[in-house]
Amino acid sequence: MDLFEAVKRRHSYRGAFKTDPVPEADLYKIAEAGVRAPSGCNKQTTHLCIVSDPEKLRAFARLLPRPVVETAQAIFVVVTDNRPAYGDTSFESQDYGAAVENMLLAVTALGYATVWLDGALRRDGIAETIADLIGLKDREHFTVSVILPIGVPEETHPQHSRLPLDERVFLNTML
Ligand SMILES: Cc1cc2nc3c(=O)[nH]c(=O)nc-3n(C[C@H](O)[C@H](O)[C@H](O)COP(=O)(O)O)c2cc1C
């Protein structure tokens, strides 16, 4: 799929997935799109755990009982390193934002769907429980920031509407 087509088609999918498996080669393709993203000072602070083990997936489903997680064929856990790129400046959030967007586009281009689950992890110790599930050791420097459940969507819908271009994009001037 053409890049601009993927940009237009990408949307957050929160419905159920079909039972079609996602081949490991595709999971690695998506992961590679993520780690090829730019990062501040090329510190490459974003790390990925691909969860495909059915028992682990069931544990995720118990933790976040919603169709998109309960029926996911695999889940990417995005783990970020908070150590500064230089001085006391960390680009952790910007780095993982770039990595996750690359992954969303790769997911779309390959005909799968996903949703960026980030806010959903920030309550009831969910991010910490996910860290336990994947055996994350260095809790001082690494955080579970996002999960991306993935599969073949049962249905697709168009991208949610955006404000008109001329309300957000300006040529040689600003608001
Ligand atoms: C930083 C960030 C955090 C997000 N966290 C969640 C989340 O916890 N749960 C969720 O369902 N969607 C989450 N989303 C998805 C947004 O709700 C979604 O991108 C937005 O509503 C626009 O819809 P679209 O992705 O379909 O274009 C998050 C997106 C971003 C960029």
C-alpha cells in the first residue's frame, strides 16, 4: 500500500479481530518499522516485546477486558528508556511517538488493525502488571508506555474526521 494511502486509512480499531493468525514475519516487519523511526541523538530508546504466547495473551485479556485485547492475535508492548539523550534532556516520549506511528502505518499497510493503548495503561497499576507479565527487569530506567493489540479486523471504518486543513496548516504565517 502506498504510504499516503496508509496515512489516510489508518484508524484506531477497538472492535474484535478475526481468528486469522498474524504470521511472525509480519510481526517482525511491523517491529522493524518501529525501530527504524528516528530518535533524539539516535539514542533508540524505544524497545518492543512481541507477545504471541496464548497464555500471556489471555493474561492481557483479563487485565484489559475489551474486544480488541480479548481477540488480539498478538500484542506489541512498547517499552521506553527514560535516560537522557544529553544533559538532563530525555526524548523518551518523542522517540516512542515516532516509533509507534511508524508501526501503526505498517500495521495498516499490511491489512491489519490496531489501537494505540497508552492512557488505558495509566490506571490501577496496569502498566506495572504488564511489566510483570513480560518479565521487565530494569524498572528504574524502563517503562511500559504503550501496547498495540493486532489482528485482522472484523470490520473497518474510515478514519475519524479531522479539522479542515486550513484550520491547522498555515503557509508563511500562524494562528
Ligand atoms: C498518546 C495517545 C494515547 C492514546 N491512548 C489511547 C487509549 O488509552 N485508549 C484508546 O482507546 N485510544 C487511545 N489513543 C487513540 C486515540 O484515541 C485516537 O488516535 C484518536 O481518537 C483519533 O482517532 P484515530 O486514531 O482513529 O484517527 C491514544 C492515542 C494517542 C496518540
